[in-house]
Amino acid sequence: MKAYLKNLNRSFFILPLFFFNIMFSQSQRGVKLKLDVYESPCVTCDFAIVIKDTIVFKGKTDQWGYALLHDTIAYAYDKVTLDLGGFSSSVNRSNAILKEDFTYFNFTDIAEDVLEEIVIFAAKNIIEDYGYKTVYNVDKDRSIAAVSAADLLRRVPGISVGFDGTPSIRGSVNIQVKVNNKIIRNADPKTVLSSIPPIDIVKIEVVLSPSIKDSSSAEYILHIVTKNSVYVNKSGYINLGLGDKGSHLFSNYNTLISKNMLLTQSFSSLTYTNNTEFKNLLNDVLTLGAGESKGFLYNYNANLTFLLKNKSSFDFSFRFLNQDIKNKESYTTKDTLGRYYSKNNSSYSNVVFSYNSKKELSNLELSYDFGWIPLFFRSENESVYHYKSNNKTAIFSSNIKLDYAYKFSRKYEVETGAHFQYDEIKGKSVIENLNFNAEKMVSNIYLNNLINLSPFSFELGVGFNTYSYLWRDHNIGRNGLFYSLKGNYKKDIANTFYFSYNKSFINPNNSYVLPISSLISPVILQKGNPHLYPVVSNKFELGYSNKSDAFFLKASPFFVYNKRVINTVLSDNSMSYLNSGNYYAVGVSNWITSNLLNKKLAVNYGMDFFYKHIKYDLNHNKGFQIKNNLHLSFKFNKSIDIQFFGNFNSPEILLYGKENNFTYSNFSIQKKVFDNKAILAFSIDNPFSRGFRYTNEIDNRSDIYKKEIFYKNRGIRLFFSYQFGNNNTNQKDLKNSNDFRTF
């Protein structure tokens, strides 16, 4: 602890520089712009106003969907162009009337002296690109035929979701999940994604180049934004799914307790079953078997929001997540008959307090969260070699974060902040009578400069990170500067060029280093996580995009170089950590979106092609990888939608060996009923194959291990969703509810 505080003190000298402007404020006269997407406020949406192919104003709506336009922009022109991410349209400075096809706007002029607010109703493309991040607008997709957020990610270009539900980006699984800008700490990303009801989700942001304030979290960020609606009455939904692979029940209930207080509650539960056939070869010992795993997951989330004066707010949120997985396998060798059982229980409890103060030129966010994660793992191997294991692990985590942004002018904005995290990890193996205790402390401060010199824009960030990991008598620590540099050149409305560079110190999620056990042979289990997690990450990317009303094209070469990569290896009775040296990947990401048949058919295709090289000591593993995503959405009429999506991936390059290619597909059809308050859907997983054959090969010098598992993953599912109460937003609602909104 003393060593950590000594390193932390070295960073205090730049705190005055970071926070010198927090006390400054000023007011500015202007006209309010309000952006509504699908009759809901477009919260924290980036937008630009373009006049004669020149960007004259760039901004972001606040937490209520509002932005302030300067007088010169609001009154000097009768007609301008609004560029809102996935589309651009000409608008007049007057009230907007939404057209049915969502492609342009129609206005009725009004007098200048009564113009106080411009309300623009808009709609986005299913998938949008902002250079450093990709946005999948789930609301636009209108699909309920998804079991979880992980299911939705399979439809996003650039994202791969493995057979076990683990998401990856460009071959990396080091991903941080955020929900409504709140980080879900320490929980496994695939578990978090499985617990979030897809019907709650408005959009999913895939951040390829995190900003400086998120650079120490992970290589990539998945930001999930849930519904931001105004409720004047009690409202919510019920979503039910039944299938041969599992069932689920999702519900949401919103209550406006008072004029300035809103309570939002959501509950989700789901069950799933996987049947497998496997074949393992350890040296010359062949093991054949079959297994079944059953899982049950439930999640409860409550959010209480207080609307304060001057459009500031205070939030209290609580999340509880629990997952049980039972696995049973029977196996045979040449002279052995045995059974393997395992049970894994994990819980996640988290409480968050947050305060947000939004002014015309500044924004202050302060949050504190703490959580407790108990994990229990039991396994038993019944054979000639009888083996039992009983492990308990608990993680206590607390975190405090301060972020402040100030807009000095239309051309210059500053973001600054600080973050401190403390984790205590306690583990115990009942059978071996071994105890494990560790402490982890992380802190960072940052300064980010946003410069707009139209048609150029830049983001320059620098931060200082301190990390300390105390385990037994060992103190593993590091500190240093990390950087973020981004540039954007918008040649015109259609063509954009950009680049980004990030150097970051990655602080792996605690769930990444917790034991994972699987049967290899009657005498050997694989313990640990086979994926790679970097300590120092360097990423460089170039990009070009071209968009029109019905077509989008993007190509972005990238280079990733990671040092001191953490990996885990095979062990007969314990888990070992391995420093695998260096790892790099170089490749290109491509993405095409096209709207056909008078925009009834939307086609989204993404492909990542890269070369990956992992080096540890004398061992090298390298090769090419291709990851493909295809998403087709057809609007048959106003009430019927048909969708198909598929993932087609080449073998995954691991430190030892490879995982074979992976293919996943889904077909669904849905129909609105009961005056559009309810939706019925039918879905088929993997209609073109009976299952997926997973193979892996490991050579760790002393042993050669080959594994082959056949997952029977074809399945059908029926969905029913019903909304009740007032789930829409209009101007009358906004006035009656004091501009209230949820997270």
C-alpha cells in the first residue's frame, strides 16, 4: 500500500492543471435544438450543421436530447443541413413534421420572433459509423427475436461472438462493458451481455479507439444504451421466449413517483441447455464421451433518478446477477470408464451513486460504486483416479470517478477527470486447504483536448496511470503515461478520412484470471483462461468512409502491438500464469451497408482480415484470420419484418494451437399485433447445420493435446412481447413530466 501511495503522489502535481477550469462558467444566448429519434429523445447524440458543404457547428445533445444553437446559426439561414451520424437531410429553422420513410424532413415556416425551439424528428440507419466507434441502433432494427445482448452483437460488423458467448474484436477478448455509461466491473463480459434483455436496448456502441478516460479499462469498449423515454404514466413491457434450447422471461416496470422522481425496474431470467459429443487425445490416450450442461441466469436491476434544478440529476442504481451452470460428462478410454461433474455458481452485486450537472457550456459527472462478487466452483472426477475440487473466491470492489468537460468556444473543448479503484480478492480451496488473498489498486488522471477546425477535428489526450497488485509477499506495480490521438477530416458530407493512435496500460478484469476448469483426460484438467490479455497496448488505425442516403462504405487498415501479454496454461492441480511476451496483429476492416428495394431491404456486411503473431520464449504461433458478419433486414410491410444474420470465422490463433473455424446463423420473422402494442416472433438458430464442431490443438512441449467437441446448436424459439402504459414521447409529455427521462 505504501509503495502504491508513493507512486500515486507523483501524479498530484498535474491535478491543478486538470481542474483549473472547473470554477469557470458563462451563459450564451441561443435557440434550443431538440433531436427526437423514433419519438424518443436522442440522448448524447453527436450532430453537425452543414451549410454549403461546410460544417458550421458541431455539438452533442445532452441527457434530455437538447443542444444549444448560436443565434447566428439559428437565424441567419433559412435552410441548413443536419448531419446526424447515419444520414443527412436539409432542414428549415421551424417545427418538423416526420415523413413516413424517415429519409427527409418537411417543415412549415414560422415567424422569427416566436422561434424558441427547433424540434427535429429523425431516424437513424441500423448501423452507423463514427470512425473510432460503430453504433448499432437496435431501435431501428425493430427485432425482438434475440435472447440477449450477446445475440444482438452477432449482427454488428466487426464483432465476433464465439460458440461459448465470448465477444471479441479483431481477435481480442479484452473488452470492457458499459451500460448507460456505467462500467460493469469485474463481472465476465459474456455473463453481463447474457443478462441484459435485448428489448431494453436502444443502441450498442462498439468503441474501437477508446477515449483517454477509458484507455486504462480495456482494448475495446462495448457501450450499451437502454431506453431513454419519457413516462408520464406507469409503463413497461413483458417479453417471453420458449424454445428447445432454453426459455426466458424479461420484464420492465417504470413508475413516475413524483414530478422529479422516477423508478425503473427490470428483471430477466433465462435457462439454457447444451448437448455435446467430444473426443480428446492426450499424447496417445484417446478419450471419447458425451456431456450435457444446463444453465440458469437471473438478473434484477433498479434505478432511482432524481431530477434536480438546472437540469442536473442524481441517480441510485442497484444490480444483482446470479448464474448457475451444471455440467455432466460421461467418458471412456481404452481401459477406463468415468464421469465428470462440475457446478459453477457466480453472483454479482453492484451499487452505483452518480451525480450529473449539465450546463450550457460544461458538464460534471461524479460517481461512486462498490460491489461484491462471490464465486463457487465444485468439480468431481469419478474414475480410477478419483478427484474432487471445491474452490471459493470473493471479490470486493470499490471505485470513484470524476469527469468534467468545459466548452471554451465552438472550436475548443476540454475534458478532464480522475479515477481510483480498489479491489480485494480472497480465495480458498477447501480440499487442498489453500488460501489466496490479494489486493489491486488502480488510479489514473487524464486531460483531453477536443479541437474543431472545420473541416478538421482533433482529439489529443494524455493521462497518468498507476497500478499495484499485492499478492502474498509480492508487490507488482507499474506507472506511466498513456496517450490518445485522433484526427478527422470531413472532406464533404459524403467522404471522411480519419486516424487514431492509442497507447494504454490495460488493467484486466478480475474475472479474466479466475479459474475455469474443463476435462482433458481422466488425470488432467485444463484450468485457467486460454485467451490473451495485454498489459501494454498500442493501436494505430487509418480509415476512410463514404456514405450516401442509401449506401455506406468503410475501409480501415489497423496495427495492434501488445507487450507482456498474460495467458494461462495447463496444470494438473493448479493454475499457472504465463507471460507470453509480445503479440501483434496487422490487417484491415471493411464494412458495407446498402439500402435496397426502396429501403425495404437493409444489407450490412463486415469483414476483418488480419495477420496475427504471438511469441513466447522459443514458441511462436502465427497465421491469418478472417471474420465475416452478414445482417439482412427486410421490411415486408408495416407490421412484418424478416431478418437473417450470420457469422463466418476462420480458425482462431491461440498461444498454443488453434481453434477451428466457427459458423453461426439465424433466421427470424416477426409481426406486430394488438394495435402494435405486442409482437410475435419465430426464430431458428443455425437452420443450415445440425451443430458446430469445435477443435483445438495444444502443444506445450511436454504434452500434445487435441480436443474435438460437437455442439448441437440448432434450435427454434417463439417470442412474445407486450408493452403497456405510455412508452412514447411527445411535446405534451415533456411539459407535463418536467422533461424527465430514464437511463
